[in-house]
Amino acid sequence: KCPLMNRSIEEGILREIEACKNAWILPVGKPPNDIFKTLIKKGRVPAERVLLGMIHPSNASAERVACWLGTKTTGFSVKTDPVKILDAKQKMIDQVNALIAK
């Protein structure tokens, strides 16, 4: 939506990805994950190289991080969806295992 951000993606992120053809990409947090979902949908980045779903490790995400790590298993606030978090974690684990097996 933002021309400056789009230019930054085109001139920065995508160039770096092209230069590192075998690298895995780990977007951290919701906005970077959303950007990479869009880039995948547009065919700009191969889906198998992007590990989606990583939570940003900020204090604001402490409960979500605790869920991800398994240090908190019950009593979540309405801002934390443990099913969604654990599903994203499992998908990432499965994706990494598939990449390693190649």
C-alpha cells in the first residue's frame, strides 16, 4: 500500500533474495509474514524457501512466544490463539524437515 515500502521490497529484499538463491527466509512478526505471503502469492518468492508463522519475540508477544515454546499451555488471553500458533509452528517444523530431507 505504501510506495516507499514497495520500493524497499523491490530494490532491497527481493534483490537480496535473488542473490541468495539457496537461503531460507524467516520473516519474524505479522507484518513481515504478511508481506512474504503476498510475495509468494505473486510468484516473486518460492513458497518452499519461506518459513512463515514465526512470532516476533517482543515483550508485547510474550504470551504468544510462551505458547510457541510450550512454556504456557493454558489460560491464554483473547489476543492469543494457541491453536493458530501451534499450527503455524507445526507447519514450520514440517517444512524444515522436508527441506532437510532433500
